[in-house]
Amino acid sequence: MTGTADRYLYLTRHGEASSDETELTAAGRRQAALLGERLRGVPLAAIHHGPLPRAEQTARLVGEQLDGVPVRRSAAAGDYIPYLPAREELPPETADAMLRFLNGFPAEEREQGPGLAAAALAEFTGPVAGTEPRHELLVTHNFLVGWLVRAALDAPQWRWLGINHANAALTVIRYAPGRPPAVLLFNDTGHLPAELRWTGFPPELHV
């Protein structure tokens, strides 16, 4: 008998990266290992990661703390602009600043992003086929975490902007048949010591 079952999507942003973003820093490697330790009790079916080195390295280090969980690369888990809002969608008082921010990214990221964002929703969200719940970890980037949290809350499409996620913090979304998605945990850094929280963010965002 076929049916649908709960999906638990565990989201994390890659660990702290070097200034050229080609590898994790020592702090980033430690963040990833500590996240892996936290997830040891979770029955993960897979670890998905984006194609960039900082996400791939984070996924590998998390996987080293777990027992035989497959690690899979996905273009949809990459770093891109998931949605380009029109000016009239944005709050008037912040529209100029937001559009300047988005225009600062390469054209390729802005043009390819919406298609990849749609693919991410199709690949990683919603209940799963079968009768057994599925737990999956997605190692990705700040923008995609914001996009998936926004979608779970059914917020306006532009609202992925301004949702900040710390390196190696943990967010969990549950997708249950016949129910709206539930954000069970957001940006949790309880597995990280204070000096490894909010790396790369200005002091006013450290909480």
C-alpha cells in the first residue's frame, strides 16, 4: 500500500569559509564536526550539499561524525539568488537598498537562481512517498535557507531577504501530509561554543 509520510528537512549553512571561499577555516571545520556530533542520534537518510567547496567540505565533515549516511551533491542546493523581486513588491522604505544589494551579484546568479530555487522546492520539500518518515540534511548557503524557511511559512516570495543563518547552525522543517509545513527549529547554535557562533556576521546580529 502506497501513501505519503513526514519529511524532516534539517537545514544548515556551511561552516566558516576562507576569505577566497575555496575552503573552510579551522573554525569552519570545527563547526562542521560539532554539527555532526549533534546529529548522531538522527536517523538521516542522506546528506545533500551544494557544489561549492565550502558546502561540500562541510557535508563531508558532518558525514564523518555519522555512520554510513550517503553524501550527495545537488546543484539545487547551491549558492544563488532564489527570487528577484520587483520594486513594487518591496517595502518602500527599504526597496532601494534591497535592489542595490541584489544588483551587486553576478548576472548568472540572478538569472539562473529562480530555476534552481524551484528545483530545490521540488527536490527537498513536501511529504515523501511511502509510510516511513524521512530525515535528510541539506548543507547549503544563507540565501537558500532563507528561501526554504520563507516557503514553509508561506511568506511573500521576496521575504527570503533578511533571514540570516549562522554557519553550521541548525534549522528543522517538518512536512506532514495534509498539514502546513512546520518550522520546528530555526538557526539553533546550541552545539557550538560562543566563539563559533555567528562567524562572519556583524556584532549587532550576534545573539
